[in-house]
Amino acid sequence: MGEILAMNGVMKPAAMLAAAVSLLTGCGSSDESNETILGQLSQTAAPAIARVTGRGEAAEAAPQLSPEEMAARALAANPNPLILVNLESAGTTQVMAMVGENNGMRTYMTPNEQALIMRGGMLVGTKGLGNDLSVAEVANSAALIRARRSGQASRINRYIGGDSVERPLPMQCSIATGQGQSFALGGASMSATQIVESCDASGVEVQNSYLVTASGQIPVSRQWIGPELGYVTIQTIRP
């Protein structure tokens, strides 16, 4: 893949969304379920690219910030790490800035206080989205994913309903590795391996996809929040 465009050392949001599709769909796998999840990523990211670049019907109905404006405003507002987030169920793409870090858990938030909570690139919670993921216990999966190893793992996603009762969703997962991919991020050459986490929980089937570097970083991923919110695509703008 050619070098990804960067501005002031930070990848442009539009280029990053396009890169997410290209990189994740480019890392082939012989596993049929892997092909399904990557096909879904390509279909869902395409409308996001149209929105963030100001193209498409939505852009004609209302003015849209250009990718450069999105990046510039985020960089000016907060010097901390930044991520670009596409919430597929809502059809929204926005920048989130890190507002806090505690024991390896980073909280990324928008100005309207919607937040993702990440640990080492793995989604472990959300806030302000409605039907939020209270907490995800992902240590078993994360160990294999960041080590770029295949294997079996378990995870538990926990949700709190309107009755304030916590409802755990235990999952049994298979971790599979795909092909490697070289690319450039913010002017630096990187290589990553596609990892697919396929999980089952009482009939609920989930497939998360990650690009993982040799050091265990996850610059691009597509992860499942829950039954109502579905998937979110997360790309690093500034580590």
C-alpha cells in the first residue's frame, strides 16, 4: 500500500478511514468468517468516508467540515492523543480526545461528553451513547490479540439496564491471525498483522477485527459495543 497522507505528522481523517478499509480488507484470510467481517467493514466505512470528506447526500443537505478542519480543530483544542471514531449504528464520524488515563485505561471524549474507554487499543467501556457498555473484561482475548497469536479465549461484556441491574454477557472467542501489511502512519513506516476475534454468547455472534503491530499496538480496529449500538471503527490520529 502507498504512503498514507499526513498533515503535521498526523494522518488526515479521510485518509485514515480509507486506510482502515484498505488495510483490513487487504489482509486476507482463508477463514470464511474473517472474509465476512471484513466485507461488512468495507460496506459500513464507505458512507463514513463520504460524510467526513463532505461528499454524498448528507453533505449536500448540510455543510460539513473538511478533514483538515476536523484535524486542525481537534489538535488546537487538545494536545493529548486523538482517535477517529465511526459509530456505525448512528452513522456518525467524529474525533475523540483523551481526557484521562488511569492504570492503562484511556478515556477518549467528544465535547458533548460521549466517550470510549480503551485499554491498550481494546474497547472496555462507553459513556453517553445510550445502551452503553459498562465494562468489558477482555484480558484473555487481549493477551492473544496483542501477541498476534491464534487461540481460544473468553471475555465478558457487562451492561446496566434501565432497571439499574447489571447483565453480564459471557463470550467464548476464537482468535485467528491473518496476513501482515506494511503502511505509513504519521510519516513513520509501520507493519501490522490482521487479527480477527470471533465470539459466541448464547446465540449472539460477534466478530472484532484488529490491525496489530509487533509491539502490540492496535492503530486500527472494528469492535462490537453491544446488541443495540453494534460496531465502532476506531483509528488512531495521534498515539
